[in-house]
Amino acid sequence: MNKVILMGRLVRDPEVRYSQGDNATAVARYTLAVDRRFNRNNGEDSADFIGCVAFGRAAEFAERYLHKGTKIAITGRIQTGSYTNKDGVRVYTTDVVVEEQEFAESKNASGANEGGYTAPARTPNTSVSDGFMNIPDGIDEELPFN
């Protein structure tokens, strides 16, 4: 099984190109900075920079909505390949082919409201810190996973 799940921030805006021919397909490439869970450098944060590629509608979504600094979660698969560059040197590649991508934080949390976006008012049932709905008191007996 080849399945990858990542959450991180875009290092730069996605680079989008379109394939040649009658049925031009969008191809988006971007790099995710994914924080490492355990740090070895005296407690300093470190990250891995992972190349991702999305095709078709996923690429069009990336072009339209994803920007440098956006925190996203993706699922996909690892794909390896190789090519010969202009100097005749064989170059090996490893990318994550994106199957699904979604925002991992609100637009306000990512600082994206600078462009005039106003977030809808929060209802009393939502938590400001994490975006999840609070469970009302006294409902514990009804939950199947106590």
C-alpha cells in the first residue's frame, strides 16, 4: 500500500502549468514544509520540505486557493521517477502525488484576512482556539466512545 498523509505550510505559491494538446490538464507543483515531530537540534524546530504535485481539478484548486504560508492537509501517494537533465546527468525524483487536499486552519488563523476578507461571525457553540464545536454539558452519557 502506498498512502501518504501530510500537514504543513506551503513554502511558496504553487507553480501551475497546463499540458499540451486538445485536453489540456492543469499540473500544480508545490512544496510543503512539514514540522518534524521530534527535534534533535537542541530543541530547535525543524521541518522536512516535501515536493507535491496535483493534477486536474486538484491543480486548479491549488492555483485558485493555495498560497505561500497556507496550512493544508493532503493525502496522496509517493511516486519516484528519473530524467536526464540538459547536462546529461541522471536526476532521480520523489514526489507526493496529491489525491486530496484541504485547508488545515481558518482563513483568519493564516493571516489571510489582509485582502479584505471578513470571516463570518462565530456562533456560541464554536471554540475560538481550534475551530471545533464545544460539546454541551450533560451529553457525555449519549456519546458512544466514553
